[in-house]
Amino acid sequence: MTRILIADDHDVVRQGLRNILEARRDWEVVDEAANGKEAVERAIETLPDVAILDYSMPSMNGIEAARQIREGVPRTEILIFTMYDNESMVDQLRRAGVRGYVLKSEAPSQLARAVECVAQGREFFGTGICRSQVAPAPNASL
């Protein structure tokens, strides 16, 4: 069972995400948060496998919340769910410990794939890119 925390400042977005995610029998939304500070507190309390964070939230943005969650609950993988299509943001997200990045315009089709990837410790940074942290050796057989 993959345990998921959702953090977004819009109730309708959180409810929509919950509906999409809970359609999978092997996924459980364990909690929700309406801002970044709450997301950190709830992650420490519930110990989710994956935290889906909006990039832009009140009281603390998704990047700072990601940093604090990674410090407090290192086993929780982080996925940023945002409307901002900014490829240069990827390096900043990686430095904060974020494993994935999904545009709200791509959901729900990409959201499920992204959650699967980050739950397995792999990266997912937009438009279907899912890869392991470590690249295979050049002569490795497939």
C-alpha cells in the first residue's frame, strides 16, 4: 500500500487529487494539507511514502516544504504538482530532494505515472520522463 499526502491550497484541487489517487486500490491518501507548513507537520505525523506538494502555497512554498519534509522524514518521496512550466526549476527541485515534477495541465494522465515512479525511488520530471537516479553503464545489456 502506497501512503500519500496531498498539499495544495485549493480544496477543489485536493479533492480532485484524492479522487484520482484513491481510484487505485493500492494507494491510500493518508492526509491533506492546505499550506506548506501544514504539509511538513502532517508528513512528520503520518509518515507518507509520497508527498504531493503544490509549488505555490501560503506560509511556505513547495520547495521549502520539500526540504523540511526530506529532513524530518527522509524516506518520504516528494512530487511537486504545479501549474508553472519552468524547466529551469528542475535543478532547484532536485537540490531540495524532490523526485518528481508534474504540471497540473498534464494530470491526471501523468500524475499516476509520476506517483508510481517516485514511490519506487525513481525520478519523474514532466512529459513522461521516468528514470533511475543512476544511469546504467554504457555497455549494460537491456
